[in-house]
Amino acid sequence: MKLIICADDVAFAAMFASNTGIEWIRVSDPANFAAEPTADAYFNFLPGAANFDYDGLLRPVFINSVANTHLAADNVVRFNGWNGFIEKDIWEMAGIINDSAALVLKQLHKTAIVTQNTPGFISARTIAMIVNEAFFALGDNISSEAAIDTAMKLGTNYPLGPFEWAEKIGHNHLYDLLQTLAFTDPRYECAPALKQLVEKG
């Protein structure tokens, strides 16, 4: 099976390690997908993956698009490709999982959980809210990052604390999702401490 991937080093390493027997071809720009018409599928992990033009590609296109719900065509499938989620055996996805897409997922040993085409899917939305609440607590000087992480891991048996999750996922990704969700629901308003951190760069 030949899979074309456009990804940063972290995402590429996670995907490459997921299975042997796959011919991975890494490209720097999804515009290069069309140069590989014999591929079995295409993966785009770049920011703004939902905004690229995938017309002309007949095989499945998997895009890491957590906040943006735009699906360009029937062969385009959204999934949560945040750091820490790529490695999971179960992927949340939105779109049509046709036979070709199902075959690719089987080769990758991934199980698809198809959700509504909404921002954040389920797990990313939940993690974003947990992280956001932790930043509210930090901003209110309730405790330190380390103490909040420890309390959440000991109290809830989470594998990572909220600040450890934020570091792994990327503060900007969490911020983007919260901003998108807050357009329709004020419960998702970004904590000032998180917003300030992202805006400082």
C-alpha cells in the first residue's frame, strides 16, 4: 500500500511507526498529491488542511482538521490528528468511510468512530475544556501548573495533566478550537491566561 503524507516531523514519525509494509511518501505541500495518482490514500496534517483543493484525487484524503469542519469532497475525511491522538488505535472521524478508506484504516490498524461533522469531535472538545478550566484556575492563582497537573492525574487517573496535554497538543491548536466553539456557545470562551500565552507566541 502506498500512502502520501504531508506532515511535520512529529506527525510523520507517529504515522510511519504505526505500521510496517506501507510505502510512505512524504511531500512538503499537498499540491504535490496530484503527482502521485497511484497512491492508495493521502494524509494532510498541515494547518488549514480543510482549505486545500483536493479535486481530481480519486482516492481517500484524510485531513487533520479539528476545528474546521469543511469537507471539500466525498472522498475527504476529517480526523483528529493532534499530537497524542495520532498514536491511538481509535480515530474520531467525520465524513464518508467508503471501502477504500476502510481498507487504509485497516492497514494502519485504526478503528474509525464516525461522529457528526462538528468542531472538535468529542475527545478534542473535552480535552480543550479541561485545559481551559485549568488555565482559568491558574489565572485566578488557585494553584501552580505542576500542582494542577498532579491533582488531575492523581484525582482522575488521567495519563497527563491539563498543562501537560496543552504542551503536547500545542496551545495554539487548543486556542483555535475554543475560539471556534465560542462563536456559538459562550461556555467555550478562552481563559485569559491561555489567550495571553498564545498571543505572546
